[in-house]
Amino acid sequence: MISSNEFGPNSWELLVTIDHPYEGEQKECTLRVSGNLHVGGVILKLVEQIKISQDWSDYALWWQQRQCWLLKNHWTLDKYGVQADARLLFTLQHKMLRLCLPSMRTVRLNVSFSSVVFKVVGDVCKTLGIRRAEELSLLRRPEDTKKKKKKDKSKEPIIEDILNLPHSPGSFGLPASPSLYSNSRTPTYSPTSGTPDSTVVWFGDSPLANQNWNNLASSRPVCTPATLAEIYQPRTLVDKAKLSAGWLDSSRSLMEQGIQEDHQLILRFKYYTFFDLNAKYDAIRINQLYEQARWAILLEEIDCTEEETFIFAALQYHISKLSLSGSQDFTTETETDEVEAALLNLEVALEGGKADSILEDITDIPKLADNLKLFRPKKLTLKAFKEYWFVFKDTSVSYFKNKEAEYGEPIEKLSLRGCEIVPDVSVSGKKYGIKLLIPVADGMNEVHLRCDNLTARILEAHQNISHLSLMETKLRFIQAWQSLPEFGLSYYIVRFKGSKKDDLLGISYNRLIRIDSATGDPITTWRFSNMKQWNVNWEIRQVAIEFDQNVSIAFTCLSADCKVVHEYIGGYIFLSTRAKDQNETLDEDLFHKLTGGWE
């Protein structure tokens, strides 16, 4: 029994639930406390009452009604405002969380659910070997209402091969491996695969030293078109605005934002200012950036012209080719995308080389077959193409009347040894052709082949980048992504002050754009370099911004909380303050000052 003299006349009973992993059920404890008892004293009494000998240092009190942690052990219950009606949970601060990476792979890590998201992302990036963690953040998974209507829930868009990292650096407040970012321990990269020759030296005591390093530093072939169609694709700017609403608040913890143990979040590059991108130290970072760019293009999150699409396709094909030839780990895990397989086989057929074992069994001769149109130039004749069934195999190409006649005698068999190949392409005219100059005894025979798809055009674009290494090609892909007009734009539905209709606000790394939601046309652009100040009226949830020359705007955000937009603007201002002489040190207080607001 506890006498009232110990706590005074104002003592009361506090109900605490014990979230203990070794017990079959959660236990509830009732403690006699007073308002001047500090949080550390409450924890001490709990541990004494539980009577289980173990390390309780990672446990803390969570106030369920207020959705907040009681982490300041020296604060009293009165200072926190805890009274008799409070329901507290005594639970672990570090729990397992699943993260979908830009490469669409999933990692499962032990992270802090009591630290602010900014710090959690920093710890995660240290674990994964990604520099410049301030460029990334966590995003909620998009709600696809169309998929909810489907009865078949067994189809997953991406095979979730989870990489488990239960004891990651930072999981229990430990620093990451000092060798992870050490310039003195420089990794030597393979010229073909782009991966370090010595994984252990590069990662030191990081958990990745004992895992498949290629999971994060090397790319996989794209999934099949049928599977790709199952993935949620934002079709309109309004759809894209809904995606942008999912960013977590960097200044609050995971549990404060409703994230529970083993939930799945998305790790993405949020701020499109890739500082000090260095092939020497950033193999994983570059690959994840490439993957985010690739998926953005495949899922049509960013618009491309037809010519730009050919360039991306050629770069992706080259990366896939080098990845497949340089890393044997992929051969038993994934299948090659249909387009990439066709391109690889076509190259083999044209060059007369041997196919990679991943495409077909080594006892088979590589083959590519399709309907193509044939034309042989002759004097005084009109240019008329006739369709046949073509089979590219070994060092020859045969054509038949139709597909059914393939196993009989061909109409003609053309040897490709020593032939010259000239692209015959007109993008505007949607003409994709190949001109073959085949050597014969008295010169060269000219044969024209016409395709109905993009394959020949991609091969032509590939010739310009075929000399690049894997790392150089990924960087070239990222640079091409950065050159797109809509690169780095995040959209939000807003209502500008004084306006009677909704507009879209596009936020980029250097500007804000007011966009007509009906037409998608830009109306006004304001640059960050002209910004004098910005603030939020938290009562009416309105963002106000002042620019040079007495220009000011104000708007309320309709598709997301105004804190999300405020953080985006402040985050870009913060990233603009980075300098190389800062090494890896960041002013976290400045980040929260610029992004947190005064809510």
C-alpha cells in the first residue's frame, strides 16, 4: 500500500498499457501518481511493477489521446498536462518499418518511431549507403480507388523481395559506420557493372556488407507491360496533386502521423536538387535516382516527346545490357522485359554474336521473328512495300509468306555477314525502317525493311551512347530527365486569394507556377530568388508569400495540408544554402526553422 503522505492529497491513479513483445497479451498497470512526479519516475515505477529483468532503455511513454511521446523524462506530469483520464502506452521507440525504394524494391528496417521524420530518413539513408539524405523523404502509398473495386487482390504490381535489415545503424541511436562516407576509403568500381570491387571495404560494418549489395546499386529489367499496366498511373495534373499530398511532415515522428509498426511507406527523392552527385561515392544514390527517373517516365508521371522517349529507351536498353552482362545475381531472380529482350536478340542477330544466357537456353540459337515489310529498289518502279514474316537467326534473316510457313522453306534467306546497316527513320512521318546493304559478288544488294514499332529507332539512338559505361549511362539518363520541361514539378490544388475557382500550384526547385487546372497552361511564375518572405496563417490555413517589387500572393491548399506546401518551399530554400565545404554536416535546426512554421 502507498500512503497518501508519499504523494500528498492530490495523488491519483494512472492507467498504463505495457506493450511487451514477450507477453502473449498487452498488460495494463495502474500506478498511484501525483502531478509533480516526473516522467522518469513513472517509468521507474512501471519497470518495478512489471518485474521482468531486461534492458528497458528503448521504451518510452506514448500518450494515445494526444498522439504524442513523453520523451522529456525530467518534465513532470503537470507540465505535460497528463491527468487521470490519460491513457498511456509503454512501448518500444524503435520498430520495424517497410520502405519501398525508388527501384521498387522493399527494405525492412528497424527505425525510430519517436524521432522526427527528418532524422529517420537520415538514419535510413546511412543504412542504405545513400548520401545527401536531406533530398529524400517518406511518402504515404497512393490510394488507388480503381484497384479497390477489383476482386482479385492477389496480383501485386511488383514482386516484393524484401531485404531485411533488422539491426541497422541508427536503430538504437548508434552512429552509422564511419567508413560509409569516408573519402579516405575510396571504392574501386567495376567498369562494366558499376559496383565496387570490394563491398566490405566500402560498407565497413554496415549491414549491407552481409547482404546482396547489387539489390541497391544495380538496376533490374522492367516488369512486363501487363504488370506495368496494373500499377497506379496519375493521368491528370489533379491525380499528380493527390500523389504530392502524401508527403509526411518532416518535423513530426512516425507515430504522431498514424504510422504503425510494419506499415509500408515510400522512400523517394522529394527535392530535385541533387547536390554533389559523384560517381565515385554515389553508386547506390545514382542507381536509385535513375530508378526514380525511369519509373516516372514509364508510369507517365512526366511527359516526354516521342524523340525524348527514344533517347530514354536507348539509355535504358544500354543500362539493362550492361547490368545483365556484369552481374550474375540477376539471372535467377528476374526476367527480361519484352522490349529489352527483343532489342538484345536483334543486336545479336545483326552482329552475329552469342546471346546472353539469361535470354534463352545456351543450347538454343537466338531468334527474333515478326511481321515486317520488304522493298527491293529497282529502276522505273514505284516504292511499294510487301509484308512478310521475318525470322532473324544466327547470322541470317529469312522471310516467309506468313507465320505459319516459318518451318518450311523460306522465300529467301539473306546472309548478314559483312552487311552494312543504315537507319531509315522519320519520326514525324512515323516511319521506322532499316536499310540493309548486303555484299554480293558484283557489289551490294540494297534491301529496305519497314517496322511498325519503335525498335529500329531505339537501336539508332543506342549507337550514339553504346560506348558509355554503366555509371556514365545512368548519369546521362538522370541528366536527360533533368532537361525535361516538367522535371521536378510537384502539384497541389489551391485557391488563390480573391479567386473564385481552384487552380494548380506547381512547386519546382527554383520557382512557383500558377497553372490553370482546366487546360494545364501556366498563368504566372514566381522565382524563389525574388522571394522576400513567406509565412502561414495557421488559423485559416493560408500561405502568404511576398516577392520583390511589391508582389504578394496568398492561397489556401485544398489537396493537402498547407504545412506540406510550406515545407516544400522552406526545404528548397534550405537546400540552396548547402556548400561543399560543409562536408556531410547539415544544420538540422535551420531546416526545421525554415520548414516547421509556427503551428
